[in-house]
Amino acid sequence: MKAFFESLITFSGRVGRLRYFLGTLLVPLATVIIFLLMCGGVNVFIEHFSSKTLTAAIGLLIIPITLALLFLYVVSPLSFVVRRFHDLNFSGWWLLAVWAWMGAIIVTVGVLFDDNHTAWVLPFYFLAMVPGLILLFKRGTKGDNKYGQDPLSE
């Protein structure tokens, strides 16, 4: 179990396309579901046992769990993206270039178009998705590279 959680937050090594897809999709989805279930359970508990002491104790318990879920929600997808860049034999710092690319496109769309031209906006948003699609569909470096073993050979 420890190895599983470490694999969610490590930034070293490589990850293949399928694991990248599942990691960037399922981990955030799972953290949101756990958070919503936790909030619903706490709400039901507080409604039935409305003691100020219990409410304070639950609040103290919920804060670290929420912070851990938030950490996992943010860091885990970044970890998968960086390791996917490693699989393509690029530094994980290229993620900053992707963010700049996406930000530039979003700002350009905001400057050039208003709400009346939504049909013209869609191709620009597709351009913002191009780096993610490359990470999703491009095969990684065959064999070992400077970031580790080929994930398909493991």
C-alpha cells in the first residue's frame, strides 16, 4: 500500500500512456468522490449528534484529511505529467512551457473574442489541448533513457 501511494506523488522515473491517462483521470476523480462522501457523512453525523464538543473534534479530524486529499488532488496529476514527459525523454520542467502555451491561448481568446463568437473560440481551445493530446498518444522513448527504464518493459 505504501508503494502505491508513493507512486502517486513521485516525480522520478517514467510512466506509460495508459497509466498516465488513468492517473490523471482517476486519482482526481477518486479524491473528489472521497471528499464528497466524507462531507456527506460528517453532515449526517453532525445533524444526529449536535454536540459542540463532537463538532469541534470532527472539525479537527476533517481538516488534515481535507488537506491530504487536496495535496493528492494537485500533486498526483502533476507527478504523472512530469513522468510522462520523462517517458518522452524530456525534462519535467517542460510542464511550465505547456502552462505558458495554454495561458497564452486562453488570454488570446479572451482578448480577441467576446461571448458572441463562441464558434470561433473552439479551435483555439483545441490548440490549448494539443500538448495534453501529445502526452496521451505519443509513444515514449523505446528502451531505457536518462529518466529510467521503459515502462513497457517492466
